[in-house]
Amino acid sequence: MAYRPSRSRAPGGAAPTGPATLRRANLSLVLRELRDHTSLSRAEIAQATGLHRATVSNLMAELLERRLVREVGVEHVGAIGRPRRAVALHGAHVGALGMEINVDYIAVHGTDLSGRSLVERRVVHDAMGSGPDNAVRRLGLVAKEAVEAMGRAGAVPSGIVVAVPGLVDVTRGVVTLAPNLHWRDLPLAEQLSSMLGPRSVPVRVDNDANLAALAEYTSGVAAGTPHLVYLTGEVGVGGGIISGGELLRGADGFSGEVGHLRVDPNGDQCGCGRIGCWETKVGLAALVRAAMPEQAYGLPGMPVPDPGERVADIARGLASGDRRMMTAVAQVGEWLGLGGSILANLFNPRVIVIGGYFASLAQWLLPHAQDQLRRLVVAAPAAQCRFVASTLGFGAASRGAASMVVNHIIDDPTILDSLPRPAP
């Protein structure tokens, strides 16, 4: 199931017109059909899109010339064995780079237009403690390495999208507030573009939970579910909301900051400065502090390990019956269910997909969380909402970021004209 962003409109609400605009729209229409199917004939594309067959043939000639599609064989249909040539999405030379910078790591997912994975890695980095300048510098170095790796695979990135845990002004590429990174009003897109050089591809910035929700809706455990909530299980906790098959952004693009729901007026201070936020109860830092206080975040002289290593240590302790860890996870599970019930009452999703460390510890967390959800959702059992564990791991946001680059290409393949093209 593919995510379909809303189509752009001209000022005044009217759809843009003109031969060039119409051709771009038709090219996009054809590419969307091919994205949703393994292969199609020209006749099948004409039938699915409503375009005239001659128009489809002309569009296909252009897409073949651009190497965005390829012919994959000849089929014979009908009583007389009339041949038809099937085509499939191609674009092996067109890259899409998704990145995520979080409290303790930088993740990368590079792909091409057809979905072939070109680079996948996670780098341990103390973004919270290093300060914004050092963090952006390290992000730029990782981005350069990823671009070079994609180049060796024959793909030129057509765009970079960076996922950040915080409020993002998507239009300007500015991180308005990322409490756990201690960033405020950081022009991340501009700074990263400057690091990559004057010939760099467009850089965009978006919220990590929104991008992870996009990845889940496109290719995750609940792919195609039109009403879902995705929860990040990191040091911070965010939410991405798919409603009616569309990503819900809100009036200013700041929806999904569910980690800052106030659930305990007498609780701990959050990184945002407020008291009793949900992420102080269910974030990875809260779990580590309760389960392994000697390895808590922020201790002097304590190195920042990969978050997966922390979670693996806790999982081993749970498997061996460590009582302190069992108690800590049970408490997190109950708070997870309580916050999840608030979201279920607000948005009535069919599923709440839990990612990051939540997914890694799902077998211990979910019994407690689901019990709370069942007890506290007003419409239960009619609402039929349930928790499910993501299978995308800590790479969900970077994967969603790469998907967003692909969506931009699908929406307007002519943007590739300004990019360098490697030899066939």
C-alpha cells in the first residue's frame, strides 16, 4: 500500500493548468500505478488511469528515455496470442537518502526508485551531549559517506530527508524545538546543504514519528491500515498519526507530540521543562533508569552505547527473570497502555504500532499495555484498537524519510532534470 500525498493546488484553490503541468501530472499518474504493481502493460495502465492509450504510449516513451521504467517481457493475451509488452518501475540510477538524528545515534537508509536498498547503517553519536554544531557536523559527514556509497552503487541521490525528534517547520527546514537534543530554531536543512556543497541535492527536514508512521503505512506490519498511530520508543516519545490514509500534521505541522501529554502532575521534570510528561514514564531513559540505574543516561563519564545494546541487555535480564527489570517493564507497560488509551479515545485508530525499543521488548510490555488499553478506552470493545509491534526496528524513521524522497520523485519526475545523470 503506497502513501499518496495530497496534490498541490494553485493559489485560490484551483488545480494548476497548462500543457507542462498536465504532462507532469500524467507522468506521475503512470508512475503511481507502477509503484503499486509489479508490472503492467500499457493497456492496463490506460484502463487504470483513464488515459488514452496513445497518451500512455507517449508517456511511456518519455519514462523509458528517462530510465524510470523498464520493459520486463512480452506476454500473449487473447485467442490469437496478441503480444503486449509489460513495464515495471526501474530508476536504479535515482537515489533517495533518508536519515535520522536522535539522542544517541544517526541512522541512514538509502534506496533507489525501485526500492533496492543501497545503504543501511546506524552510527552511535551523543547528539544530546555534543551540542547542535557538532551534531550537525557529524550528520554531514555521515551524509557524505552515504552519498558516496550510493554513487558506487550507480545511484545519484535526488533528495535527502532528515528525521528529527521534535517540532519541525517543514517548509523552512527549521527544527523549531527538539527538547531532548536541546535544539531550538536550528536551520538544519540550510546547514546540512551548506556542508554538502553547492551542487548538493535538496535537503528537507521532518518529524521522526511522522516519517516512521509513513514507513509503517507504506511497508510495515500494519501496511495499508487507514487509521493507525505510530509511537516511537526512543529516549523521547513521539507519535505519527495516519487518519483516513493521510498523515495528520495539524494546522502548523506540529501534531504528534504525544510524549508531552501530561499524565502525572506530581511526576519528574521532562526535557521540555514541564512536569509529568508521558515520555518521563515510558521513554527509554526512564526504563534504563529504573531497570539499570548504574547505566542511566546522563551519568558523568558514562559512554553513550548504541540503544540496541541497552535494550538487548534488558531483554537478557527479562529472559533470566531479573525482578528489578520485570518490575520496571511492567510499570512502563502500564503507562504505555494509559497513554495509548488517550490516543485511542482521541483518534479511534485500528492499531497503535509501537516502534524502537517498545517493539524490541514487546513480549514483556504488551500484556500490560493491552490490558490498560482495554480497560481505559471508552468505546471498548467496540473500538477494536490493539497494540502491534513494528518490525522496522530503530530504522523506521530513516526508511520513511527515504520513502518521502521517492514520493517527491513520483509526484514530479521532471525534478530529476537538474540532477547529474551517470552513464547507463
